[in-house]
Amino acid sequence: MQVVMLILSLIAAMIVLVFLIVVLGFWMKGLSSIVFPGVGLIISTPYMFGILLCTEIIMVLLAAYSVSKLGVARRA
């Protein structure tokens, strides 16, 4: 079960990292807000960057916790 949690958290961290890079690219090009027309949302680019950065940190910490509980780091 811990291996599955590790794999899922690593995949989720990679997906969030890709979104983080895309939003940072939009922000660097001068886009001040991102519009989601189907949902009816307008989100500030710096706010979305902050949310994605916090999510990425949490996902990496979850993966590190999973590795420590798995015992792979202790065998090396």
C-alpha cells in the first residue's frame, strides 16, 4: 500500500510541476489572469502560482514521508 501511495504521490507531483511551469511561463509573458470559460472562473496568475507551489511542496513532502516509511532509504 505504501508503494502505491509513493507512486501516486510522485505522479501527482510531476503533474503539478508541469502546471507550475506553465503558469510561471504565462506569468513571465505578462498574463495577469487565467480564465476558465466553462467554469466561469477568473484566477490571478500569481495567486494560481502560489497555490500550485504550495501543492507541489506538500506532494514532495508526502513522497518523502512515503519513502521513509517504506524503508528503502534505510537499506542503502
